[in-house]
Amino acid sequence: MTAEATRPYRVIQVGTGGMGMAWCRHILPPFVADGRIEVVAAVDVNADALPHATEGLGLEPERCYTDLAAALANHPADICTIVVPPAFHETVVDAALEHGMHIFSEKPIADTLEASARIAAKVQAAGRKMSVTMSHRFDQDKTTLREELASGRNGTLDYLVGRFTSANRRLNSWGAFRHQMADPLMIEGAIHHLDILVDLAGARCATVSALTWNPAWGEYKGDSEGMVLMEFENGVRALYEGAKATAVGLNGWGQEYVRAECENATVIMDRRRIQRYTPDNVGADWVPVGEEVPLLDGERWGHFTLLEDFLAWLDGGPVAPTAVDENLHSTAVMFAAIESSRRHQTVDVAEFLEQARAAV
């Protein structure tokens, strides 16, 4: 509810196709049913995608637009939810801020680090609040792994290994626009996974070294595969493998692999299962035997957790964990990896982000 607790927050949903369909049909409806939000209008440049808003959110056709300016002019609202390709985020943010709206946006903040820094500065100058949907970090298995590593029983964290492989090599199998991007893996995939590794490491990422490429069979204009080496300010290291053009998707969306090598144990998350291996638990032929780590209980994860946190922030609660200022660091890590691959050099993340901020 609003600060006055007299009505739900009014929302304009921008983007109703692709991932926007999931927002209209699955993510927003529970909050409408709970009386937390009221979706007053929806926008998509493709009129064929608007039925997702009428059917999923119960909006009348006259509240569905192909023109953003018209929707904003005709429907006063508190929140703009943005689910459009990253290259268009800044345009929608600008329009929303002109109408005094808070913003809840799909990742990444924008399609360049400079645009991301501009958006963060604009939101701050306007006195509004913006959060970014780093939903995978708040999935059930990743949250369980984070709590396990934070428990202290595994000792000091030494290094992390993350893997994401997904068989989307064929044209348009990962959404048409991603196959036309310069860096689809990094901007649309690794933005989540590098964010997860930063979170698990427990410190900001200091340096990044990366190689990205597209194999001959990957039907992308940009780089669909990559490897990233990260060093964190607390001395933890991480290695990330990401690929969208593999023959088989061993660790696709929601099924990622992370191995945490700790002082006293190895903890592995693989396809939504977490196991803990210790020196004291060895079976026949000295093969390690894993102890099952039960997943945390809960009904709502990912987008649902983040939207709850965002609404609580608007209510006067603590700053949302993926507020745009905080998320700018993970965004910088991702763009630093792209820059590292282009330069064939290690990139200092803080310096790289400062250069982008100075350009604003």
C-alpha cells in the first residue's frame, strides 16, 4: 500500500510480450489479488502482445496501448514496470520520471554502462526509487546456498566456480532480439550469474578477465559463449563458464551449477540440489559422499521476492537489495567483462565504473 495506506500502488506495465507475458500472467496477478498493486494500463509496441494484459491482468482493451506517452498521459500511476529490451530502458525511464513514477525494471539497468550510470543519476536527481530484477540471485537454491556459506560451518570461502550452459544455438531460440545483439551472453545471461557470484563471494569484485566468442554453429551476431575470471576485494576468486550455443543444456536457466571451495568443505549446487562434502565423509575407494542440504522453505522466490522488497521500500521500509545504485556494481562487472574480452586485458571494475560515472 502507499504511505497513506489508503489504496494499492498504481502500476503501468511496459512490455507485455516475451518475458512481459510472464509478468502479466504470473508475476503481477498475485500482488493484484493481495491488494498491493492495481495495474491501470499496459503498453507494448506490438499490439498482438497486448492480449496478455487483458487476459492475465483483466485490463479493459482501452487501457492497453502501443504508445507509451498516451498511456502515461491518460493514467496517473505510482510505479512503472519495465519489461522491454535493454536498449529501450533509458527511454522508458525518462518518460516515467517525467510523470513522477518509481521504477521496477527487468535487468540489466541498460544496454551500456554509461546509460546505466545515467539512469541511476537521473533516478537519484528525481528523488524516485528504482529496483532491478536480479531474480536468479533470489531463487530458492541460490538463497539456500548463500545461507549455507554464511553459516560459518564450512570455514573461509576460497573460490567459486559457476556454470551456465543452455542449448539455444538456433536463430531466435532465445528470443529474436538476443540473436542480433553484440554481447547476448553477457548482457542477457551473465548479468544474473556474475551478480550471483558477487553475492556469494561476500565482497565487491575488484578485477575481471574475460574471453567471449561465438562458435561457428551459434546463430548469433554477437558473442554467445564466454569465460570470466574474477577477483574480489576480500581475496576470494571465481571462475564463470557461460554458453548459449552448446549441443546440450546441462545447466540452463534455473538449473545452474556453482561449486564453493571452502576451508573445511566443498559445497555444490547443481540443478537445484545442494550437497556438502567434508573430509570426514568418504565412502568406498575414497570417493567423497555428499550430505544433502535441504532447500529453504518458502512459497515466493525470484521476481516475487524482489517485488515484495520493492513495495516494502516504497512503504518506508529498508532499501531494496537490488536498488539501482547497488545494482550498478554488478552491472559494471558485466560490462567490465565485455571490455576485458575486447581489450584482451584485465579490467579494474571500480576504475571502469568511475569512468562511466564521470561521463554522465
